[in-house]
Amino acid sequence: MCFQHDVAPAHCTNGVSGFLDEIFGNRWIGRGGPIAWPPRSSELNPLDFDRVFVSPVNDLPDLGARIRETIATVPKDMLERTWQEIEYRFDIVRAINGAHVEVY
């Protein structure tokens, strides 16, 4: 089992790691996996779904409505900062020609 809550690192059992190894070989990202989980990598961390799953979901339209309502609560300035960060990261990728660089 693998799960993540808030900003805590993902918690995994050996069973999940073994399953991912079997299905994806050395192409999966995670703690203890072949590709390390980038620290504080917002684009790889799940959103906080507490608002969406506060009560059982009735059906797909209900799930869609909850997701849209939750997205609508994200402040505009947060979206703008996120877009700036994405552009900055793209600039870095272009500058290093898409190479993988280990950062310690």
C-alpha cells in the first residue's frame, strides 16, 4: 500500500514496491524505487482531496462536480505563482538540453 497525506512523504509497503517493479520495471518514481521521488515536487504530489472525498461519492457526475467546486477554491495568485514556477522549470530544462542532473 502506498499513500500520501498533506506534505508527508509517501508511505509504502514492500508489496507495492514489488508490484511496481514487476509491472513497470525500473520506470517508476517513488521512495525506494528505481527513480527517486523528487523532494517537494509539487507536480508529483497529489492534491489534497479532503474536500472532494469528505463524504462518499454517489456517482461520476457527483465526483466531477466536487472536483470542479474544489478547483474553484484555488486562489488566482496561487495559480499565477504555479505557472511562473512551471515556466522557470521549463527554462532550466531548455538550458540543460533536457539532461537529467542529480541535485544533492
